[in-house]
Amino acid sequence: MRTKVKAHTNIALIKYWGKRDERLNLPAVGSISLTLDALWTETEIEFNVRFKTDRLILNGQPATEKELRRTSKFLDLLRQRAGLSSPALISSKNNFPPAAGFGSSASGFAALTVAAARALKLELSGRELSIFARQGSGSAARSIFGGFVEMHAGRLADGSDAFAEPIVPPDYWDVRLLIGVTSQVAKKVSSTAGMNLSKETSPYYQAWINAQPVDLKTMRRAIEQRDFEQIGQLAEHSCLKMHALALSSNPGILYWNGVTVEAMHSVRDLRASGTQAYFTIDAGPQIKALCLPEDEPKVRAMLESIPGIQQVISCAPGPAPQILEVE
Amino acid sequence: MRTKVKAHTNIALIKYWGKRDERLNLPAVGSISLTLDALWTETEIEFNVRFKTDRLILNGQPATEKELRRTSKFLDLLRQRAGLSSPALISSKNNFPPAAGFGSSASGFAALTVAAARALKLELSGRELSIFARQGSGSAARSIFGGFVEMHAGRLADGSDAFAEPIVPPDYWDVRLLIGVTSQVAKKVSSTAGMNLSKETSPYYQAWINAQPVDLKTMRRAIEQRDFEQIGQLAEHSCLKMHALALSSNPGILYWNGVTVEAMHSVRDLRASGTQAYFTIDAGPQIKALCLPEDEPKVRAMLESIPGIQQVISCAPGPAPQILEVE
């Protein structure tokens, strides 16, 4: 009962912010993402009745109590479904720094879901896997699929309609996302804490929720029509609306640093000069520039020329989680 | 019929963003400001029937056609009231760079209103002066008074209830506003253009309007109670809500540069270490830190230590416009 799985992170083009149910981790809004090939988590899991407790190794180090508790609680959902109670040994590593707005929880919980389900011999559909993954981390549900993916907010109290599904096949269209790393420091306010604060204190929260369905519909159609300009403009607008929501919370949450903001201006300047590049930013300080493959060298050169950008990572659309080993 | 007037700019602590009537320049929300002693405009005006047309000299240079038109149109309101049609020669100078988020139009139109009214021998109350000044520039209405000032949005279609008035006497309380200059470049999107775009495209616009009355009431009470912590927190929240509104417009408006954002974090870091400092930012890239007089050296040192801050200007509460010369 040992499995090793590799899952990729994803970037939301229509952003997710806000929970309609915190216990079941049900999103208040749907979202649309692109799974990324270059950033991934590899997770190995073994269930064994002879283990005394769950143990979690993250990037070669024992995890904190809090991380272990979150993981055990999540695994309980899958153990319950399988009718098993064996403790697990989990070893997980990322190829990118954690908690810096890279969505390590997305690839992490996607990998853990697929690995645990397989190790427990559960036969689950993609939809079911995404529903499990969502309970570990909202954005993980989208990493159950490759390419352009939509997460549905759903309406049901039990969350059975809050699942992700692919919009198009994983190899539908080659676009590029270039990540400009501006900081490796963990963010001060976690996404969950930020979302809760926005829900409780922002006067803009309800307006954010209300505007989302139109954005989702427009983005879906733009992807189906390969309308890159529409995709880019809408992604930038959704990103700015999400950060505006965070800023309008009380006290306001500012995920950007100076380099993030200079890079936002640089992306727009490059666009004004005729290159189709658009930015998006998660709950962290990294800048992400969306472009077409033929413009990648120009966009990379622009990002590399910004003082304070430490590294630029090029991503193409990534696949669904892959099972690497089964024992 | 020649007069020279000095008027001071002001900083909004509860921000103004959005117009309910563009022709009469009626604000969609009230605002609360502090008039600043260190930044001012001196305006000299002469009405003379022998002049052929209005002429406007700004900082020693002939004004642009657009600036002249705006000024002439504004003076027509006062000429109409006085029953006179003499053209005017206006010479105006600021002690700070224009169009960089310093509110040069606030002190400029306040000085022009008071100077023109006096030259035209109009006997106007402060309220009437503020109603005239508002038609030149929304923020100018507040610069008709010294110290802490409230501008009322009003409800009447003719704008007769959209006026400013002092909340407390001008010398009520000594606080400090330190301006960190991050750029001398004129902003890309004017306040008026930004406000119109927000009204037309931001999903958050109505929520911004709806939340304002509570902020105004809370700020008024905090000023009356000299509750500096409350004033500072609320000023920061109002500033972030205004910029969030600009960012959520489509396309999103980003008035900050990298230094602005680094300074925002630095103000918060200083506060976390025990010094009461709060930021506010107008529609431009300058950072403004509000503090008590005894903390001014610490706050100044903090701002001066941020790479990219070109200059720090200390302001105390400023007076109402002063008539310097009458002929």
C-alpha cells in the first residue's frame, strides 16, 4: 500500500477568494486555472497498520505539528471512505519554495489525494478526486486536471457540487506563464486567513462574489475561442479585483512588494509597445506574466531586466497528476 | 481689482473618489481632510476691462490651452455672480511639483476662488466660497478652511448642499503629515479620469459609496476625541479602499510605484515596533505618513532610509487661505 505521485501546481486566471463554508472548505466563487508543468510536488505515501501514528516529512524535514494535523485530518476523509484506519508515512517534496504565493498546497494536496486514493485502492473519478482534494486546499481541486481547468463553487451544503473539471483537453493550447520570483520569504497572511478577513471586514466582498459568474463565463468562452487578448485582459482584471478585495479588508492586506509593483508596470509597458503580455499575482509577491510561446524570450528579458527579480521560471501547460510508483 | 492670495493644499484622511454629477463637479461621497501648512499656491489676479482675453501664467510659464479653458470657465461662475465680464490676468505659483498626487488643484482653485471673489468685491461666506471652489476642483472646496475639514457630498441637484466646513478650529491639534516624494513624474491617469472609469467599470463602486457615511462619522468623532490611533487606522483603511476601487476598475488603475509599496510596508513595520504612524496615499505615487509631533523624527528617519525616497516634506496643520495683497 505504497504509492508515489507527481502533481503540478496551477495558476488561477480567474481568481478564487472567499469560502462559503470553512469546515468543508467550500469556495464562495468558482475559478479558472492553468496547470503548470514546471512546478510540482512529489508525494510518496505508505499506509501500514504497524505504524503508530501518521508521520509527515516535508522536503526532507519532519513537518510541524500544525502541518501534520492538517494532513492527518485530510487523510481521515480518504481512510473513512476506504473503511481503513491505518496510519500513514508521507514524504513530500516540492521543486519550489513553500508559502510564497506559489500554491504549494495546490500541488501538495493534489498529489496527496491521488497517492492516498491509489494506496487505499479507492476507485475514484476525477470529479471525486477533486472533491477530496478541495477539502485539503481549495486550489488543489484544480490540480487534479491538466491544462485549463474550471472549479465550480457549487451550491449544495455537502459540497458534492463543488468540484473541478477540465475546460479543454490538457494539450489543447500552448501558452506560457513566466514567474518572476521577487521574494522567497513566506507571506505574513495566509490565503485562508486573508479570505476570512475579507469576508468579515471588506465592504466589497459581496460585489466580488456577484461579479464572478460573468468573468467565469467570459473566460471559458475566450479559452474555447483561443482569444488570447481577452484571456489576458480578464486575467489581469480578476487578479486586480482579488488584490483590491484583500486591500479593502480591515486591516488591509498587501501581498505585493516594491518589485511586484514595478513588474506590473513593466508588463503593461511591454504590452503598450506591442507585445501581448498580461500579469497575474496570487496571494504573495511573485509576478506571473502570461504570454504566447513566440513572445516568451521578450517577456523573459523584460522580467530579468527588473532590479529585484531573483529568478524567472518558464511554465507551459502541465498535465494531470501522474502515478510514478505503486507497490 | 487686483488681489493676491495664498492657499494651502490638503490631504484627505477619508478619501474622495467618484462624482455624482460631472458638470457641477458634485462628489458622490463626503470626505475629511487636513489642510497642510507646507504646501501652497500663491495666486495673483487682476480683472481689467482693457484686457482682451483671460491669460494664465503658471509657475512663470504661459498655461496650456486646456488649463486656460478650465480656469476661464471657472472664473465665469464668479464673474456671473458679480455681474461683470472683465477678462483676467492670473499668475499662480506652487511651491511643489504639479500633477504628482500633491493636490495642486486643491490649493490652486482655493487660492483662485478667494482671490477672484475679493477682486470682484463679492462678499461670500466660507460655505459659498467652498461651493465655488468645488466647481474648479473637488478637493479645493476643503482648502477654503484650515485644519480638519469635512466636505459634504450633499443630495441636491444644484449642488447647494455640497460644501465644506471645518470640524474643529484650525489650531485645534498639532499632528504631522510627512510626505515621502517617490517620483516627480505626472501621473498617467488624472483623478477625474480615474473616478469616471471607476464609476463606469468597477464592481465595487456602489459598495464604496455605501460604506462612506460610517467612515465619515467615525472619523469626525475620532477627531473630536483626539483618538489618534482611530484616526490613523481609519485613514489607512479609507486610503486602501480608494486605491482598491481604482485597481478594480477595468483596466485597473495603479497609482503606486515600487517605492510607494515598500514605504507602506515600512510604515506598518514601524508601527508594529511601537511608533504610531499610519500611511495615506492620494491618486499618485507619493507616500504620506501621519504621526504625532513627538514621533516626527523617527518617522522622518524611517522614510529617509527607504531607497528611492527623494525628499521628505514635513507638514503641520495649515490655515485657511490668506489675502496677501489687495489693490
